[in-house]
Amino acid sequence: MKKLNIYLLFLISTQFIFSQVRTVKELATNWKFQKGENITAYQTNFDDSKWETVTVPHDWAIYGPFDKEIDKQHVAIVQNGEQVASEKTGRTGALPHIGTAWYRNTFTLPQYEKGKKVMLLFEGAMSEPKVYLNGKKVGEWAYGYSYFYFDISEDIKEGENTLAVQLSNKEFASRWYPGAGLYRKVSVIVKNNEHINQWGTTITTPIISDKMAQVNIKTEVTGENVHLITTVYNAKGKQVGATTTNTQFGNEFIQNIKIDSPNKWSPESPYLYTAKTQLYVGEMLKDEVSTRFGIREIKYEANKGFSLNGEITKFKGVCLHHDLGPLGTAVNKAALRRQLTILKDMGCNAIRSSHNMPSLEQLELCDEMGFLFLAESFDEWAVPKVKNGYNRFFDEYAEKDIVNLVKATKNHPSIVMWSSGNEVPDQWGTAGVKRAKWLQDIFHREDPTRPVTVGMDQVKATIESGFGALLDVPGLNYRVHLYEEAYEKFPQGFILGSETASTVSSRGIYKFPVVQENMKQYDDFQSSSYDLEACSWSNVPDEDFVLQDDKPWVIGEFVWTGFDYLGEPTPYDKSWPSRSSYFGINDLAGLPKDRYYLYRSRWNTTAETLHILPHWNWEGREGETTPVFVYTNYNKAELFVNGKSMGIQEKNNKTPQNRYRLMWMDVKYEPGTLKVVAFDNDGNSVAVKEVKTAGKPYKIVLKADRESIKANGKDLSYVTASVVDKNGIECPTATNQLKFKVSGSGIYRAACNGDATSLEQFHIPTMKLFSGKLVVTVQSKTEVGDIYLKVTGKGLKSATLKINSIN
């Protein structure tokens, strides 16, 4: 694909069932779980009464405890440029994910009749699942991130059925915390023999204008003498088009529906339509599936870049691992929505699933909330990064995993690009070039509407071998010094920053002197939040900003990472305790670091940003140089310390930092008040922000992201707990130990303070503040009512917060 004209949209956000012709039963409750080997646990009459009862999605490892010995490794991390092996700790989160475990569930199917088609669907099982039904093995899979299903029509029975799943996580199988268990949904789907095939609907829009859009719907079915009716509804539920088709091409129906004056999907206006597809034999409805989609046009063009609906659009994206901090990898839609809400406020418009298949819930939310999506498949091909990684399965499973990824997700309008790999060692040599082409061809076969990329870190090698030249979209991971050369030598005419920055920082922690450094380490195992520290292979944000702003052929970036994640505690992977990353723009608790406001000042073009750092509690540093930075969308500001002007700073092009930050490098610390006054381009004072020195911690303050949640047993409220002095000023260095108690119609779910060195377990209802804050997660029960969270701490005035649990 020299030039890609991509007219696609849509995708299955979720299958909603509107009739009794198809039943989807999610197996969420009444699971029995036990970790350990057991050669008879697959048998129907096995006694699991003493096993733990859990709900699925479930991550068995997140409950800890943290243990240095769990993932202690003696390795050289090649992709980080290391040549000599050394002891690493915390690399996979220091949580007990390694080993074998069993899940068992006994269930009945409503309205089941013998002869029906029955499918067993797994949306993610970590790892190497072996699946048994009624004592018989019905299938297995390898990749823990893949969606897969089995036809169990011959093995299901009326009445009670017993499902058993064995999972095995090997050591040295991941570079980050992979989680463990049935961490995504498990469902049983019952259909008639005449039915719409699993993931059998494909929706595209080959023609789009302001006046009309052609919606092309291809539907794969099973059955003879059937016909298909498809009806399209707008976001308000009003019918806007319909067609009936009797002619099949093999097992496929092809339909076209005209939509007048279409509403186009975009991050600014994520408009969704619904196509209801009904399969009939004569007058009898046999199956029905609803598919949400969006109408949007995407193009990738040389020297122009990426355009959406005819407008050049830069990817202002972040990379995300799949863990949800203190919840582990167990997927939760409320937790995902919170992440995306935080990123949306920052001005982020794109997500890269790193480095594996995204959850269907995440894609549904990206469709609804308006995020472009780069859906990635693998971190490893045939050449290993880790001993027991995906290289063991590549030859047998790579094509099957890609097919399932595309079929399950291709109708999501948010997805605008596929990635077949990340920093694979196969970038070297001719064999890797052939693998890259083979994988890209599979994506093209399954979905000819979207391009394919690879996150490349060995840029010189891919220039020489032709690896980078064959990709639809050449993705560069870091290597800012090679962007110009890559653009000159690659034929595509544009470059994507598929992974950028890898700046490291700890929320609320500041180090002196303030200088730009790589791989800097300190005795407390924290990184400075002046946002000038990166890794040996990476850079600070401003260097990426220059390329994004000045080079039209750079089509955007995906920052490593939007949130801290469990594992990979660079630059402290040789230091214990340190068990989670420092890369995040937000910390593991979801609290914004200073860097959040640096990105927001550039990315969020509709809101004011005015942020001061550092905090102003520096007892013992009186009179010492304490630089002050301001992150703002304004170009000019004046700083005052206790009413005395420190002068006016204006953004300029002297250095990348001067271009995007306002910096007063010679400020001397004295307790009191920092004030910044921002000016517009005409010199008018337009915004003011203050930071004050706090006294001793006096009382606890609670603030919920949502004060009303649904009584479904899954919904979450994230409550930020902080302490203030007697004047209500936040205490930014407080480390008080707090205790949590939840009563009423909810339960305590977890807590997190964002400290990468903390070994406190998330599910135990007590934790220390880190830089004055932590976050308590409260989960609803299934009954409506009030939830009360009480937080206490020794010597502090306690606080209680009411949360409503509603239908």
C-alpha cells in the first residue's frame, strides 16, 4: 500500500440480544478457584467445595504479597541496549502470577434444547488455557491475550453442566506484569442451527459525503433457505435505513444501505449507529445480532499524514498496558472509563494497546468517548525476548490470533491502525522481513481497510533490510535523532512516533540540582517530577513536541505511558523494593503527575492550563535554589514569591524546554506563597494560580470521582484521600497511615498511593499516603442504597463520604 485511502468505520462494540432466538449467558459468578496442580480437577464429580469462591473477571495474583524472589532474573535487557546480564527484580511486578491454577463453574442454560448450536467464548485467559466441559477436554489456546471460542454443541447437555479451566503461567514469560487467571469475560452463546456466525458481521462505509453514506454490511451465516433483514438506527434509536436480501454468496450476504446526511464519527463527536441484523427462515426469525458502528473516513498520505473525515489529524496518543493498577488485570469497565476520562481532559485523542490485544470493553468505551485506537497484537515473534514468551507459539498460533483479533474488533470505528509487533528482535535479518510481510498480509486479507505498523527500535537495521520500507506505517520507538534519516529513506512519506518519551518521574517528588539526565537514580528509588529525567534509549517530552509541531510528515505520537503499570521499574529494576513503572503521565493510582499538565498545556486546546511545580514545603532548604516551572497554554507569565516578582518568562526557541515550559531557575526557597500570573498575547493578565506552604497535617479530605454508581456489583467510585492543615492547605509531603472502612450497599475494593516502592497490599484496608495523597476504590453491591466510606488516621480528624448506589 503506497497510498492508503481507507474508508471504514465501525465495529462490534458488543452484541446486544433483542429476541429469544439467541441467548448469551455470561459466566460471572459462582466460580470455584484454587491455585496449584491437580490432575483430577477436570472431572465432573470432583469436590471443589473447599475451594475459594470468586467472580470472573478475576486476577489471582493481584492480592500479593509482593515478593522479590517471585521474578528475580539474571538477564540483559537487549531492547534497552544492555550487553551484560545482571540481577533484575520487580520486572513482572513481584506478584505471585507464576504457576498453575484451576477454575470450575457449574451452570445451566435457560431455554436450551438439544440440537442447538452452542459456543463457549473466552475474551482473555492468562495463560495457556485448557478447557474441559463435563469431564471432556473441548479445546485449548496458547496466547493469554487472545479472544477465542469453542463449539461445544456436542458436549453441552440439558440441566447442569460443569466447566473446568486449567491455566498455567510460566516464569520468564513476560516483560511486565501479565496478571493471572480468567481476567476477562467468559460467556456461553446458544443459537439455532440457522444462525449468524461468531464475529460474522463486517461493516464498512466505502462512500461518505456530507449528503450520504454507503453502509456495506457483509454477514456470514450458517443455514439453508434463509434471508437477511438489516435495519440501521441512529443514536436516538430512529430507523434511518433498511434492506432485505435473499441472495447468498457462499455463506455470506452482502448488503448496502444508504444513510442520508450522515453524522460522522470523530474524537470530537463520537457518533454511533446500530445495525440490527435478523436471519429468517420463511417468516420465522432464527437469529439476531446488533452491531454498533461509526461512519468515518481515514486516509494516510505521503507528506500529509493521517486525515480523519478529510481533516489532517495528529495522533496525540498514549500507550497503555492492560493492568488497572490496584485491580490488577481483571477487566472493569468503570476503571477503564475513569482512565479514559482522565486522558480526555488531558487532550489525548488516541490509545495504543501495548503490547497485546485490547479488551472489548476498552474498545467499546473508545468508540463512545472518542479515541482513535492502534490495536497491537504481539510483543514477540519467532525470536525470543524472554525465555518462555510468545516465540514458543508463533509458528502455530500467530495467524489464528490475528484472525481472531480482526474478526472480533474490526467494526469498532475507533480502530484506525493495526500493529503486528513491538520492538521484535526479528527486525534484524531477512527472516524477520519475511515475517513482517507475512503478518501484514494476514491483516490485509482479514481487513483491507486499515494499515499495519510495527513499533521499531532498531531503525538502522530496518532501513538496511527493507523491514521498515514494507510496512504501511513506519513506527519509530524513540530514536528522535533518526526521524529525518528514516523519513528520507523510507518510501511511505510519513513517520509515526509509535512509542515516545519514556520520561520517568514520581508524583510529588523533586530532586536537586535540577538538570536533565538519563538513568538517574537516587537513594529513595524515586525519580524527579521536574520531568527532565529519561532512560538511556529515550528522551523528555519536549524533544518529541518539536518533531510533532515542526514536521508535517510526523503524524503523531503514542507516549510511553498514559498510566504507570505493574512491573518494569526502570531505572530501578536492579533495586528492591521497586515493583512498578515510573513512566506514567499519571501514577498507578490514576493521580496526575506534573507531566500531565505539560501534555495538557499542548494537547487540550479548548481549556486553560496553569500549573506550578514544585510544591512549596521545603523545610531545611531555606535560601537554597529551588527552580519553579509553570506548565501552561499561555506563552508568558510572571512569578511572585511572597509578593516579590521573580520576573516575567516567555516561551522561546532557545531549547525545547524553553519552547514548551516557563522556567525560573534561580528562585530561592522561602516559606509562604508562590503565585503565577499568566498573560495573553496582548499582555493582559488572564489567569492566576497560587501554591502555599502547608502546616502540619490536621484533617482528612475525601473527593470522589463519582458520587453515584450503579448497583450492579461491578461499578466503582474512586475516592482521593488527602490531608490538609488547619487552614485547608494540602500537605504535599504527608505520609500518614490511613485506614478505610466501607459500609452500606458497597464494599472496599482496593487502595493505591502511586508509590512504586510500596509493598503494602492493595486489598488490605490501610495504606500510607504518598506525596500527601492516595486513592480508595469503592465497589457497589447489587442492592440499591447508600454507601459510606470512613477514613481515619492517627492524630488526624477523620472523614466520611456518602456514595449513592442506584439502579
